[in-house]
Amino acid sequence: MSDTPEQKKKSRKPRPRRRLSRQEENRRRFLRAGIVTGAIVAMQPLFSWVSRRFGQLRLRPPGALAGETIFLGACIKCGQCVQVCPVEAIHLADLNDGLGHGAPYIEPRDQACDFSCDALSCILACPTGALSHELGAKEEVSIGIAKLTRPDACRARRGEGFRGFARGEQFRGHLRYKEIDRWVPQPIREYEYDVELCDLCVRECPIGTTALRLEPLPDGGGSTPVVGDACVGCGVCEMICPEEPTCIEIIPSAESAQA
């Protein structure tokens, strides 16, 4: 009795697959990688729109490529910049940042960027160029700009002085005080101030009066902090302000560019 077509089909042995040569395997891997890379690049505008629409603009480390789309596309979230920061100012974003998850950022109120560090270590450590020295003198380090957001609470504008520890004895931030040690950041909680007119933001600005200065108010009752063109947004002024919440804040470059 002859086998039925179904039995013949089951009895057939599967044809052995031809083994690909090493060159063919490499070609396939290259093509797959190219397709994936192309898809990621093509989706970057959408990623950027979602990030701007639903995410939070962060203060990026010095030398961050202009535009969140370009920066997030170049950053591989390796954390090298975090490891080399001498004052531990750089952190990696968590899941709350959406598409910015894992990208480095600075929260200056907690710890400002240490612009006195040698050659900006974070830029030197970045393996992809997401942080780059190639933008030019000021632009290569500018991460934002200071803005007096609560002028009515500013002690200098009210003509008041300040005595004591800028942020209290529990504050964990560090700052380089030239009169103590030019090269080693010191705990702010161990440095006591005694000034007749509060000028902590101007006094501790690492750039100098071309970035932040005090100017007398017209009524003669006090002085007001004035932000200059040399401001790079390091965040020292925001960190050292003794008022809570702070009177002066850093506006990220990405946000100020969209304004």
C-alpha cells in the first residue's frame, strides 16, 4: 500500500541550511547595524519633540553639544563624566526624565559645576564628543546663564548683610576658596561669612565681575546683582545664595535658546 501525500511530506528530511561564510555573516551584521542606526537617527526629531513636550530640560555639563536632540543622540550614557567630576556635580538622570534617562546633568543648587577643575575633566573623559572643546572660547563651556528670579528676596537689594554659613552646617556642597586652597574644593558648611552687604553670589563667582557684579539701586537703598556676558552658567551663584529658595537661578542653554 502506497503512502499518502501527507505521509510522504512527513517522511521527507529537512534540507540542510547552507552555512554562510564568515564574509557573508559579517555583511549581514553590518547591514543589520546600518538599519538600526538609520532608524535611530530618523527617529531623533520625534524623540526630541517628546522630550521637550513631556520631559524636563536639564543643565548639561560643560561642552554639551548645542540642542537636546544632538546632545542626546551623541551621549551614550556611559557615566565617564560623572566619575571624573572633582566635586561630584554631575549625575545621571533617572526614568523620570523619559528619553533623557541616563544622560548627565547638573543640579547647581545642590552642587555647582567646578569650572576651576583642570581642563574641564568631564570634556576630556567623554568618549563620543557629546561634550566637546571644539565650540570656541566661551561657548565651549557655557551651559546656561544666571537670572535673578526672586529680586524681592535678595538681601543685597534690601541693603542687608549676612553672617554665618551660607547654606547651613548640614549642606554638603563644595567650593574652591582661593584664600584657603586654590586647588582643593572645600566644604561650604565649614566656611563662615560676615559681610555688611550680602554679595556672596558675586564674591564667589569663579569668572569675576564680567560675569556677575553688584550695581547700586537708583533709590540708594541697596545693590542688585547684574549678570554680564561672560556668565557661563556654572551655578556657583545659585548654590551659594543663602536665601531659601534661592534668589538667583541658572537657565539651561537649551531653555534660553528656545525662549
